[in-house]
Amino acid sequence: MMDGPRAPRPYPVRILILVWPKINATTASRVGIAWGICKFEKFWSWETRCSPIQPFKRHVKPQKMVDWKCRTEAKPWHCPPSKFESGRDMFEGVDTFTVVRDPYERMVSEYYYFFAKKGDLIKERNITVGNLNDPKFMNDWIEDAARRAIREGECYRGHCVPLHEFVYSRGKKVITHVLKLEELEGEFPKLMERYNLPVKLEHANSRKDASALGAKDLSKAAIERINEWARLDLEYFGYKMLDPTRAEK
């Protein structure tokens, strides 16, 4: 899903890697690309993931959090372009690329991430944690998360926002290049070559090996809710809509 040929430009080049919730980042900071939180100077001194950009600081224009305030609960690096309080195009003047993923697998990933990382919300919502690899437990959570996202625009703290809201703003495409997670191994190197950037794709995933469930385990009701929530993602990014009636009983 990359747009037209582009002649390689000498490094450094102004391209932003935009990382949305549950879309894994690369190790781009190792060659001086300030992705996500690493765009913001306040994190440079203590966030270990940003440490590798220190030698490249003169090439990075530091950003201030106050200028990137979001109208939702999302952090600035997880804010849809149309939701910035400034009301302007925050990525004007730079090429951008991001990664989208299959909505069904994305929601399963949201499920495991929630229970691995959001203990305060689990307590706040008074959730009794069961067997995370129980399909019924997972599907109940996903149904609720999709309903919340449809109703409130997110399921919690900027998560479960449909990905088209990050790529399009007020009907206009605002991201230069959109890659699919499922095709990343082939497409990412091509994009880096196009920009003459020495960035290699490395695999890093916070999901534990014990996480056994996937999209194949989604129930009819969960698929129906995801289809409603992700209708435009499925359309814009060319993912196949699952038939709820074919879900395993």
C-alpha cells in the first residue's frame, strides 16, 4: 500500500514513524528516528527506548507535549490526527508512514494486552480475571470492548480506535505510506530503501507464549461486534470481513 516511486534521499530525512495502539514499533530509534514518545524531549533523559537517539539529537526536532494535546484520553503519540486540540495538521512538512493490521487479530491483541498491562483498570472495572485462554472469557471481553469503542470512540485510554481515523482526517488521507502488519517483512525494507534509511525490521512482541487464542477462536457475537466497529477499516485497508455464521460453536 505504498504510494508511487520516490528517489532515495540522503540520510537524514524527515520521515515520521507513527505507531498506534497495538501496532508494534520498530527499533528505528537505533538509527536516530524519533518514533512515538521519542519525539518528545521530556522522555529523552529517562526512557530507555529513546536512549539510542542521543547521538542523533542534532537531527531531531524536539517536540513539547503541550503542543500535541489530544481531545481524547490518548497520549499524543496515540492521538488520531483529527483529535489534536490545535486543530492543525501536526505532520505537515514531513513524510509519514504507519502500519495497520487485521481488525480481528488486533482485537485479540488488545485483549491480551489489557490483562497484561492494565491492572488498575481491571480493578477499577471490578473484573474477575479468569483463564485468559478461555474462548468465552475472551469473547465476552471483546464484545464489551467493541461496544465501548462504537459508543465512546475507544475501549480504554485511546485503545480500540478504528485505524482509519489515524490515516484519514476529515476525509483526507494524511499519512504518506500505509503498510500492513501482515506484509511488513516484505514491504518495510522496500520503504526504507526508498528513503535510503538504514533501518532493519526486528521482531518484538510483549504477548506471552502462553497466549493461545487468535481470530479463529472468535464467537459469532464477537465477530458481529468487530464487523460493526471495524467496518471502514475493513473497507479502506482491504481486509476480508469474517462471516459470523461460520464461527466455531
